[in-house]
Amino acid sequence: MDPGFVCSECKPSGPHVAKRRKCVVIGIDGCRPDALLLASNTFLAPLLRLKGSGISYTFNSTIAGKLPVSYPSWAETFSGTINHGVENNANQQPPKSRNILSSIKGIGLTSALYMAGWFGFRNVMGNATSRCDTFKSGGESSDLAACSDSVDFLKVYGYDKNYDNDDLVTFKGDEELQNDFIQKLNVSEIEDATLLYLYNCDRVGHRDGFGLDNENYLTSCTEIIDVRVSKIFNAVLAREARLGTEEWLIIVCTDHGGTSRLNMTSSEDRFDETDGGNAFGQRECEGVHGLPGVKQHRNTFLLIRAPKYIDRGGEIIVDEDTDVGVTNLDVCKTMQQWFGIANDGDCGGVARGIGGRRARIEGGCVCCNRKTCV
């Protein structure tokens, strides 16, 4: 059986319908979970109030590794291990660990990467060479091997200076990325796994401060969740309902939080001088992150949507005696289990939101998460 096809639902009155599994991960750089909850008015709060909707969530997760810095944190997220060999954002080499998109490609499925704003993100997916630097805003890779051996489609946004206007809270690159992906959802063919990297929260956070009292930062978080994520989320569900031949997993996550210098103690504010350059906090930035001991830097969130017959959803509650807690490693494990990929040794963590609270199916027929029904 094609690895992209799984059992969708068992019905006593007839055979199950095989649907092709798809996944989109929306990675939001530098979005504090408390800021997200405070900022979102039209999308997140109503979504979380739905019972039995297939939405699983936590706003109390954390990074697994030492440093709440983008490159190491995203490397952990998409390889499922802290043993990736990336020490800080200055690293130019790809992680030593295998990323989940490579694993997906290894079983014959396809993947796509859309990324805006921070060009260093392309290193997370491996084999990113200097030839990638030729791609400008809206650039599309015609030589895929030049940028990544993990993806079948690559598009980048917002790498010229005209996009980074200090007077704006909105980031044009994020908007174009959102529009292009939604447009692709409206065609018949789309990759099995897609990774969308959104930049604006981190951009505004560094410029103005990662603080709950910072209006611009909260505005950037509102735009990300109530506009960008909301439109993508609804477009995915509309495609799923329209075609009837696919079932989608949606994951929304972040890599780190941050604080404003005005809200930091004098000892914390010196970290970028004493930490050996590991933390991403320059003196010219009002907002910083990278301190391992600061909760607002390490705290993250995880939002997962699966078809509700697979998991009814709800807040992710961990058993402190048996569970290490929700970390960014769980994204890789969840994707791995969703596509039925055997563990190759790198991908740790715990699969979330895809079977822990299965909806009851009437008639005594139970559908498994893999390729057969019982």
C-alpha cells in the first residue's frame, strides 16, 4: 500500500475509505505563548472552546535543549533530538541529525518549504549551500539540490531590504507566503508535508521588545494568529472537506519566547556579553532571548489539529510520573507517527494529538491509526 494512504474511518454499513494523509506545520518564530493568548481575539479563543473538535493544545511546553535560540531550537523541533550539533545561530553547517522532511522523502512522499524573513532557517533542512543566496523575495528554487536535499518545493520571501521597514508592524513576506500557500491549496496537487516559517513576531520582538506591555509585539502576534494562521487553517479544512480524499494534520508551534530589556534585571541584561555569543541578543536590540534560565525565553506552545475521529482534542495534560512533559521534540515524533515512519533513531519526543483521546465510533467498529481496520 502507498505509504501516504491510511485507513480513514470504519463504518459497519460498508468498507472503509482510504484517504491520503497530509500535514502542514506552521512555525512562528519568537512568539511567546502568553502573548499569543493575550493577543488573539477572533481565532484562537473560539477554537479552544470547541469540545471534541480534534484540537489539542498546550501553552506550557518548552524547548528540550539548552538554548532558546532559533537555529538550535528549530533543529530540535524538526529532527527530534538535542544531539544535532548546532550550537548557535552563527552556525552555517546543517544539523548532524536527520530532519523529518528527509524521513518523509525517504518513504516516497513529497514535501515543501516556504520560509520568510530569516534566511538562516534554510539550514535546518540540511545541505543548504551558498547558492541559496541567489534567491530573492518570492524566489522559487529550480535547482532543488542547491538549497535542500529534503524538499521537493522551496519558496522564499522577504530577503531584500525593502521588506524590513522599521515603521511597519506588518511583514510583507509573511503575507505573501500565506497567500501563495492558500492559492496552492486550491489546486488539485499539493505536497504531502509542508512547512511554513513565519518571521514577523521575532522581527518586531527584537526591534521593539518581547513584552506583554509592548503594543507592537502584541499586534504582530495578533496578525500572525488571527490573520495568517486563521486563513491557512480554514483553507486547509476547506480543502479537506471539498476533496474528501485527504485528511490533514495541522501543527502550529514556536521556537522560543523573549523579554524586553526594560523588564530584565541588570544581571540578565549582560548575558549577550558573557554568554560567548550563543544568545541572540545584540546591544542594539530592544528585545532579546537566549537565556536558558529565564522562563519567558524557554516557554513555547503547541497546537495540533487532527480529524476528530482520530483524537477528540483538548488541553494536553501530561502524567508527571510517566511523561517528561511537552517539548519541541514532540513535533517530529507526531509527524513521524502520522505518516507511519519507522523511528530511525534520531526522532525522540512523544506523539501528541493523534490518538490519545479517540472519538467513539458507533457500531462497534474501531479504526486504527495505520493502514488496517479491525
